[in-house]
Amino acid sequence: MEYQIEEKGAPGRDKVEVLGTTFDEGKPEGEEMGQWRQKLSSREEKLKYLENGERYWYGKDWYGSEKRKNPA
């Protein structure tokens, strides 16, 4: 993969080489796109998947960006 290098102005300097986009464009394809429920077989696996995704907001052991480490 060839990287695109762009020249941009920077504070205190004239021009700086900056790395451009590094991803391949596209969208997921196929029948199973976005069907996570069918990929997980048991109820326990589905609950574990959801709890892992929601731990950012509802976790007790670590702190999301909207929560304080020490309560006010």
C-alpha cells in the first residue's frame, strides 16, 4: 500500500509532510453484515457480548470519559 503524503503548514515552521489517509474505502458486504445475534449461539454468549459493549457506561471497576474517578 502506498501512503499519501501531504504538505501542510505548521506553526513556527514553513511546511511539514503529513501522512494522508491510510484506510481502504468500502463497506462490509454479504448477508451476515451486522447480524451479530446469529453469530453468537447461546444466550450466555449474547449477554457477555452486550455486557462487554456496555461496560463503558455501566461498569463499576473502571471509569468512562463521562464519569468521575472520585465522586464529588
